[in-house]
Amino acid sequence: MNRSIARLVVVGLTVALAAGAYASQEGEEEELALAYGDKSFVTIASGTRQPVSRAPSVATVITAEDIAAIGAADLDEVLETVPGVHVSRSPILYNPIYIIRGISTQYNPQVLMLVNGIPVTGVFTGNRSQIWGGMPVENIARIEVIRGPGSALYGADAFSGVINIITRTAADIKGTELGVRAGSFKSRDAWVQHGGAWGEFAVAAYLRVGATEGQREMIGRDAATALGTSLAPGPVNLGRDAIDARLDLARDKWRLRAGYQQRDNVGNGAGVASALDPKGSNSGERVSADLTWQDANFGRDLDVTAQASYLNITERSDLTLYPPGSFGFPDGVIGNPYKWERHLRFNLSAFYTGFQSHKLRFGAGTQDDDLYRTRETKNFSTPAPGVLSPLGSVVDVSDSAPFLRPHSRRVNHVYVQDEWAFARDWYLTAGVRHDQYSDFGGTTNPRLALVWETAYNLTSKLLYGRAFRPPSFAELYNINNPVALGNPNLKPETNESVELAFAWQPASTLQTNLSLFRYRMKDILRFVQNPDATITAQNAGEQTGQGFEVELAWEASGSLRLSGNYAQQRSIDAATDRDAGNAPRHHVYARADWRFMPAWTLNTQLNYVADRKREPSDTRPLIADYHTVDLTLRNQKRSANWDLAFTVRNLFNADAREPSPAPGLIPNDLPLAPREWRFEVRHQL
Amino acid sequence: MFSPTTPGYTRHAEFRGRLAAALLGIVLLVATALAWGAGEALLAVVYPDIGEPYREIFEKIIEGIEDKAGTPVGNYPVRPGTDIGALKTSLRRQNAKVVIALGRQGMKTAAALDHSMGMVVGCVLTVPESEARGQPVISLSPDPALLFARLKALMPAAKRVFVVYDPGFNGWLMKLAKEAARAQGMELVAYEAQDLRTALRFYQEIFSATDSRRDALWLPQDPATVEERSILPLVLQESWNQGLAVFSSNVGHVRRGVLFSLYPDNVALGKSLAGLAQGILATGGYGKRGMMPLRDVQIAVNLRTAKHLGLNLSHQQQSFDMAFPEP
């Protein structure tokens, strides 16, 4: 670039000004970019968000800007964009199954979800609890997704991956934002959030109210079809009402956060027993609070954090497991399990940088998981597998024969991790964590990460990690259900993984990442049939897998950004030497962000899900591949801080389906939403 | 089939619908109230009507201006086609005495306004001397004195700073830089280059002559000599290989691998601009005129590069406004 061109670009804006508004903006932006960095950097440099953290593992960070750009309304829509992650569905309430690197199970307890670093795990099935009902994204500042085992730092369930959701603080919100969104399936949401100061406190508050009837795609046949009582063909039931509230108060070293989530009238998806249940519904609440104290200068080179947290989960399910007439039940087979859980945690952690060439992280904690109450009413008993005896009417069996009695567990843990700079540009991170459970005993999980800063634009990593997933209370203590009996003699399932990862920036506008992995799951917790035909939880089975993920992000021009990823995996069930099933072997995600006029952006994303084998015991033909295309048109803060967005998802109305579990009681799988549209308005006061 | 028509469902749905409508109503009411709320203010800000994320920069600067002024100021986003006559009328109605012009478009628009009003310019890199002479201009270029002081703090052994610059673009800054280096007990070794080829030759000369223990390389905001596609990768690669410290006036370079950069503290910049404007209001005349380097800065550091250079920054870490990658 010679001098005259350089001046044309940056200084000689007279020509650009004459060329019209857009050219003028381009010139203005190029000048600003010389001080503030490129567009993606500006939001950091202008103080709207903090730099992302970089875990010594294979991590993806999704910012609030990304979430807005793709027009996402729910967390699941965001997670589908992460390399190596596919969001499938369970027939039960259509709950999300976050398949990470091929590890797919119906209750999905192998993924640890954290909100601000604190698990939201329920202890009954070990997942995010059964009445999930989605998670809105407006109050999310960023999402960090770590693929691969992370138990050496995070403990239980950091098995196939960790999803950490960081909510917006006062500094992220700055003022008051009001928003409404409406769209297909009678979906509507309204929210208000505020960030500001209240005396010496920084205050962030968020309230969202939403409701939807959910998509109504048809299930052609279901588990009741063979009984002649099925309500299929009929639509899936995905309606729900939702309230979400959060409060975040911070002052000096203290931060107090509280959260409330309510889900009402949550539809049963394709049915808890894989039989359509339009009448049944679910409701639940989550109440959470945490108090954190952090002193970055507790001592010389010592950063200390103490945190106490509380989570209460209430779940009420009113289910018609099989429709009226089934098994001679005129009103259907009715079961109404309710449960209440309380989790208390206390953690202390420290970060010490006083040693030459070493960074030491250590901590300890204790937690109390208490499923303190269960209640069940139902109109049947199950004296033997496949036998349903009428109880005459819906009766309360909470004391006589519930699905589970109250149980609790205490978990204590201690961990240490050191990052050792043992040679120039070489770092070895070694860590180990021990978790001691009051029910099944202890488990120790190590990790190693060797990082080589290979060149100015290349980082190479070799990672090893081991993870565990403790047996859930359903697996330990289920009773009165001969097809899913608990077993108190279980041990955790484990996952060991080796990864090789490269982050390479071949040009200023191009960032690439490559991760290669192998894993081995052992002592997999499954419900296994006994000689008497009852089914009991067992540590049974092994699974191995391997694959890779490639990511690309290219700033093609000042107004066009192209990004995407491709993930390939192959997971094999050791007992049958067949594909473990349900997870896509190939997954492509591509995205284009085009700022075609000042303040106007058009986002397009393509999601291609391919080559999903059946589970080894499932003889159905393969499920069809699908691809969906979404569009989001956004006009941002043009006048008086208005932000408008119009989104079309599944633009070409693809018939996208997720696999129903083996043996295929819903033979034609679980249909996803057809074409849908949304309109969103936000206003910053 | 049943759930949408159950009484409970319908009740909830109606409730949510009413709430959504109420929230939308609040949005509209507040927006309307704000639109009517403009009043008299002696300071006016004229800035480019630009999309996100750049708009945020100007919002922050205005926040600083209002903070320092103690009252709201008149805000006028402008575009190339903005009606100057209407803008003049608005400024007169507001009784504006001093215009703070931000950005290239803000400056151009303000220059076409009534010359009876005072003017302060900010958020531009450089303007020709003939244009800068009339009023104070705070550049987006960080003050070399601050850059060099930071270099000394991070790398106490630094003795020489090399730079390749375009005199037409950064000549004014180099005069300040020579003095600033001397004040830190360092020498500024500056090469003039007006095109990419010459710049490249000088960089090669620099890399063959530097001693990484005591030398450092400065990348100014100079599109000719710090060209992003060819020169920057070369500089980053060679400096990495030689272990030479590189710092930049463009904060985006920190993520690419330079050791550190200083970048604008937008709110503080707004306060400085307001301070200059208040000075004009108070005295009726300009105290300072011409280009001034940016002194309201924050620091971004690349810890990966610092480690590669063998610099131990753990004790200084908390004084960094931004660190890449995070420890």
C-alpha cells in the first residue's frame, strides 16, 4: 500500500464522504479501527465486555453479541452452533440431549451445566432436572463450553463436557433494557433488565415472562399404537409458561446473586412413556442463591475466593402414561410423581502465583444434595414387568409405594492444579481432584495439559483427562418400578480422554482451530434386564470414540464475516462392536454475518446433521440426515437505542428429526420444528 | 389436542399476553417522554451516526462529557447528508456556545457550522496542520510519553525504541516521541517511509540490527508503515523468533501478539474534551490549539508474549485493563 492509498483509506475521507453514507461510515470505522482494533475488538475496548477467559482445554466462548446475531431465543439454539456439540431431543418433554463428541444418553447427565460456575444439576437423574422448559438468553453475558473431561477441576458430571453460563452483571447491562418477542406457535416473551448502582452496590436485575404453545408436529405412531388406544397420529405437546428472574448485587469483594425460574403447563413432548399425552402437564421451580467473596490480594500473589450457594428444585408431573383404554384403564394409566430437592454448597479456592514458573490453584469444598421429599399419586401398580394392576382410582402412594423415598448425600472434595512453565514457551498443567461421596465412596480424577506456544500465531496442546459421573438417585434408589429399579451398589461411570489441539491464525483475518480426540467410557450406568425380567441399574458396558473438530472464522471484509465448523466422530459400543447410536457422525455448521448497510446485519446459518446410526439394539432403518437454514435480520440501535430483529428458523421447512430411543416405540422419530418466524424489539433506556 | 384449551392454560396465556402488552406500552411511553425532554445546554456534541459496535465508543465519550459538564449536553448524530441548516437552527435553539466535534464526520459537519461557536475536536487520528490550527484537537494516538513509560515499567532494560513512520501522517507525533524517549533515558531510532516497500526494507534493517535485551519496536497508527496484511505478520513472526519486544498504538495488535498497547479510555477522553470546552466557555477564547496526543488511556497486555519474552508480569497483572489471553 503506498502512501497515497494509505491516505485515501484513513485521512482523505473527503472522497469517501462524497461517495455516500456507507462509504463514509466505512472510512470512519477504519480510522477508529486503527486505535480500537477491528470490529470484534471494539466491544472489548469500549468496555462493554471483558476479555474472554481461556481455559487450558478445548473451549468455545459464545458472547452476547453472537447470541443476538443468530437470533437465538433459547440456550439450545446457541449450543447447536458449538463444534462437537449437537442438541438432540428426548421424547420425555422433548428435553434437550447435549451430545458432545458422540456421547448420547436419554437423560444426558454426562454434561455439567453451570450458571456462574455453580452446577444446576438435579440429583434425581443427574441432569438439569426433568422439567427444564428451556433457558432464555437475554440475560446471558457469555457461554463457555468445554469439550472433554473436566472432573479434575469441576468434579462430578464434567464428563463429556461443561457448559458454563455467565449472566449479565450491572456493567454488562448498563441502564434499563426492555424487550418483547413474538413468533410462531403463539410464542411470546417480554423482559426487562436493569444494570446500575444502588448506593455502593452494583445492581443487575432481570425479569422475563414467556409462554408458547410450542411446535405441533405430528407423531404418526407411538407406544400405544400396538395397544389400539394411541392418540397418534397427534401432535407433540411442547407448550409452556415461564418466568425467569435474577438479581445480582456486588460491592467490593462481595457478590450476592439470586435466581428464580418457574415453569408451568409444560407439555409432555412425545410422552414420558413414548405415548402421546396431551392432557398431562408439568410444573417446576428453581430457587437459587449464592454469596461469593473474592479477595484478589488476600496475600502477596494470593487470590482467594469463598462461595456458599443454595439451590432448591421442585418438580411436579401430572402424567397420563398411556391413554384412556390402555391395559383396561378407562382413564388411562395415570402417574403423578412430585419431588423436592435442596442443594447446599460451600467452596474455598485459591490461586497462588508467588513461585517462579509455577501457578498454583487449589481448593476444597463440601456439598449436601438432599432429595428431601417425594410424593406420588397414581391409579396403577406394577407388580411385575409389563403388568399394570389397577388401584381403582388415583390414590396417594407416597408412603406406601412411591417411586423413590427421600435420600441425601454429602460430597466433600479437594483439588490442586499447577501450571509449570518448565521451558521457554512450554507449559505443563497437572491437576488432580478427589471427591468423597457418602453413598458410594471416593473417586480421584487427574488431568494433564501440555501447551506449547509453537509460534507467534500457533499454539499446540496435548491434553489428558479423566472424568466421572456419579450414579443418580434414580439409579441408586428407584423402587416400585420393576423396569427401572435402583441399585445401591453402583460406582461412578468414568471417561478418559486424550486430545491434541491446535489454534492457528494464518492471517490477521483468519482464525483456525483443530482438535483431535479419543475417549473411553467405562462402567457405564445402564438399566439392565435381570433373569426375572426386572430391570435394574448396573455398571455395565464400555464405549470408545474418536474424532475431530475443525473451526474457521474469517473476516472476509469489513462487512462480511464467515465462520463455521465441522465435527466428525465415531463412537463404538464395546459389547456389540457397533456404533453407540443416535449421535451424528458428521455435523457441519456454517454462518455468515453480513453488514449490508450501516446498522443492518443479516445473519445466515446452516446446520447439517448427518449419519446417525441406531443404537445397537435398535433394528430400525437409519434416520435421515437433515439440514436447516436460519436467517436473522437485525437493525441495531438506529435511533434512540431501538434494536429490531426478524428471524426465520428452518427457512426451507426441512423435515428434521431426532432419533427416538431404542427399540423405537415412536418408530418415525421425533420431529423438530418446521419453519418458524420471530420478531423481536429491544429498547435501551 | 387438550392442553391449549384447558382453562388453566388459557388463563396463563391471557395473563402473559396482557403482561407483554403492558411492557410494550411502557417502552413506547418512556421513549416518547425522552424524545420530548430536550432542554437548553451550552455544550453540544456532534458525532457520526454510526452503527454498533462503534456507536458505543461515542456513547461512552458523551457519557464522560456529560459527567464533566454536570448537565446533559445536546447530542447531534450526523451523517454526510445531514441538513446543516436544520442543525444550525437546533444549536441556536439550544443556545450552544461550544461544539465538541467527534470523529471525522463530526469534525467535517462542525466545520460547516456557525464560526461564532467554539469548537473542540476529538476521536480523530490526525488532521492537517492547517485545519488543526484553529482549535484544540485531541488525537486518538496515545501520547508517546505514556507508551515509553509503560515500556520502561514492563521492560526496565529497554534503551532504544525503533519505529518506522510516515512523516506526512505521524510527523507531528514523532517530534513528541523524540522528547519522550529522552525523558525515559531511551533513544528513539526513527525511520521515515512513505510506502510499503521502503517500510519493509527498514524493518529488515531493524531486525538485523536490534538487540532484544535492550531494544523494542513501536508500531504507530500508520497505515503505510504498519500495513496489516504483509508487514504486521512479518513483524510479529520475526519479533517472536528474535524475542524482540513490540508495542503498538493499535490495541487490536495485542491480540495478534504484540506485547502491549495503550487504547482510549472513552469516558476519561470525554471528560478531557468537556474540560477544554468549559475552558472556552469560561474565557471566551482558546487556551490550547492544534493536535494533542491522547493522554486518557488504558493498557492491554499480551501475557503469552510477555512469557515468551521472559518478562515476569505477575506482580503488575492487576494494573492491566485488558490481558490476552487471560491467565
